[in-house]
Amino acid sequence: MSEEKEYEGGCFCSAVRFKVKGPAMVSQICHCSICRRLQGSSLGLAISFFGADKFEVTEGKEELSEHLSPQKYSRMFCRKCGTRVFLSFEKCEREIPMVALYPTLLDSVAHSSIPEELAPSRHIYYADRLYDFHDGKPKFADMPAEFGGSGKQLDDKGNPVT
Ligand SMILES: [Zn+2]
Ligand SMILES: [Zn+2]
């Protein structure tokens, strides 16, 4: 059991600020084409999941705009600078009391590295990646089975693991 750590972070222009208490439920790198296009990223996107009760927008709630995905994920972004700040699942059919955050938005990570307790433990949607990652971490073709995916795993080069 790791101790609770509090992190602060915000969008690029600092209009929106938040606090979140760790540890994260899970941290992973997503390689799906949706994250890639939304973020303008050619690499994977690190995402950490926290209980919704551990997360609080402390400044700039009124600057947040919502983009609702077809699955009713609320993608919350700063309307001043466009940063995607977090993802909420409260409008989903089966409400999930979690938020997804990008550890790169934490103040402590902005100019250094992701703390060990938030370091991604696996890759998801690795089949959709543009570049290979040789980090030896588990790589799921889509999602782990317990998250509704196929649970199929790939090696660093994208070959099926049997
Ligand atoms: Zn902003
Ligand atoms: Zn994604």
C-alpha cells in the first residue's frame, strides 16, 4: 500500500488548475488513433486513472469546455489554450467514478520525469502505434480483458505473444 501523495497541475496557460491525490489506480500509455489525433501526438500518450473523489478542479472551472465522445466520455479542455486537462466518465451509461489525467500536466512533471508511482505500467492499443517501444512493459493489442478488451498481448515489435 503506497502512501497518498497530492499532486497539483494545470493546463498550459494556467487558467485551469487542479489537485489530485495519488496513488493512481493505473497508469498506462495509449497508442490509439483517437488520442493521437486529439493530442497531435505521434507517440503514445501517458494517462493515469484516479478515483473521481481524489480529484478537484481548484481554479478556472468556468474555462473548461467539454467534448463529449460517442461513449459519453467528457473530454474537458481549457478553452483559452486548448489543453486537454482530464477525462470524466460521469455521463457514461454506467457511471464510472474515475477521472483520467495526463501526468505531463502535473507541475512536478512539466520539466522533469514522471514520478515512479505514476509511471505507466503497460501499453494499450499497441497495435495502432506509429513507433515501437523497447521498454519491456506489457503491451496490449487493444485493452486488457478486465477493461473489456481482447486481452491479446504483443511484443515490442508488435508480434503476438503466445
Ligand atoms: Zn489553459
Ligand atoms: Zn487512446
